[in-house]
Amino acid sequence: MKKWTAADIHDQTGKTAIVTGANSGIGFAAARDLAIRGCRVILACRNLSKAQDAKERIEKAAPGADVEVAQLDLSSLKSVREFAGKIVESGKPLDLLVNNAAVMALPKRQTTADGFEMQFGTNHLGHFALTGLLLPAILAAKAARVVTVASIAHLNKKLPFDDLQSEKKYHAWNAYGQTKLANLMFSLELDRRFRHVGATAISIAVHPGLSKTSIIQNGPGASGGLKNWFIQASFAMPRTIIRSGCPANVVRRDIRGRARGKYYGPDGFSEWRGYPAEAKTSREARDETAAQKLWEISEQLTGVQVPNSGTGL
């Protein structure tokens, strides 16, 4: 069977995508490849200087590309609300949202502007709030996709509902893995809610395997014994995001609902590297009761209420 590559991306002219953390690594590569195929891409980044540099690099690779820079700090609910408000007020439908930005295994417990543990607050709560606030634009698109980047780090993790903020005990890698489990649970629950209201939008989760990106190079992974021979380059795995995220690339059965709510990653050994394929999910990730509980807690913490009926979810 032919392996799917970036060369198989369909024309994305007329589509709009938002990619969080698009100034480097996987987010940048995905944004670049989308722009090359004619998609209007919004680089949603905390650091505007780095985002502007990314924009210029994309325009160099794709002269005439429609690329915009917008400030978004996922560790601040104020920033999330301001960003999402501008998108919704524009009145334009959003075809693709890529929840990609993340912080990884911070050595010491830190908190966000809203007092949340930094990894949980940024990786999960920030994207939960962003997605919820962007729903009017997402549901206005004919066949929108929400792609949330999880990780193989979710395996063998459980959500400690009595200590989601790691206040009782903080372990850098456990906290990170728990946020990636939360990302996956959120993605699967979002798709269930899309189906519940008959929405054409689809929620999909992906993971990059082990990718040589700034989150590894600039974080604990830089000295954590990860060997370059099994870390695939940052340009390789964005095709998983794009294959699952672009409406024109999703097989028709997805639209009919028979292959929705999926999780994709590399098809190689231990899902470390390779071509896009369906990935393994843990039993905890598939626990619908726990996912609903996480959803309710996330609504309470962020103040972003997402109805489960009518035109909402």
C-alpha cells in the first residue's frame, strides 16, 4: 500500500486554519505545508517576534502564501478569550484548528496567570477554552476538523482527579503525560459531542512519535538520553496532522461518522516514527465517564461553558 506523504495534500484554497505554537517544530511545518497548498493560515503564538520570523520563512517557501500572525498565550485565559473573540467576530468559518502548542516536563512546578499548574493549564485547559470559544466559527464551516496533538506519553497514565494541579505531589514527566492523556480524552469526547448534535465537524487526535523539535531540544529531553536515530525530523510528522485535519483528505466514511474520533500516529516500531496510521489508545483514554468528568471540571476551571444541546455541544 502506498505510504501517504505531504505530496498527497489536496488543494486547500479557500480554507482557513489556525495552528497554535506554529513558530517552530511540528506546528511550523504543518502551517508551512498547509500554506503551500493554498490554505489561509493563522500562526497563533505566544512570542510574536518568533511568529513573524516563521511567517517570513513560510512566505519564502511559498511566495504569495496567505499567512497571518496572531498573539495567543495559552497559559492566560484572558489572552485565549481575546484571540478567540477576534476570530469569531470576523464572521469567517474556521475549517481547521490544530491544538499543537505545549510545554513539557518543567523541572519545578510553575503556575499560569490564572493559577493553574503550568502544563495542565497550558496543554489542556488553554486548548479546551480555545476550542470552546471558537466553536461558533468551527460549526460554521462545512466540514471542520479539530486536531489535537497528544503523545505516546499518555500511555500508562491516569488522571488524578483529586490532584489535577499537582499540588500534593509534582513530578515533571508524570504531569506532562497526564496533560497528554487529558488532550486525548478531550479530543475523543469532543467528537462524541459533535456526533450528539449531528455536527459535520470532526475531532481527531494525533501524536508525533518522537520528534526532534524545540520542545525536546530546549527542554529536559535535551539531556534525557533520547537518541537521534529514533527521533524523526520535525518535518516528517506534520503529515499526520494534515492528513487527518484537511477535510479534502479525510475519507468519506469519516464524514458519515463511521471512522470518527480517531487517534493517529507513526506506524513504525513503538509508534516512534513512520507514516500516518491509527495509533494505540490506553484504556484510560477511552473511559467516557472520566472524559465527561474532565470536561465538567475544565468548564468550571476555565469558565468556558459548552452546552450539549441545541446549536452548541
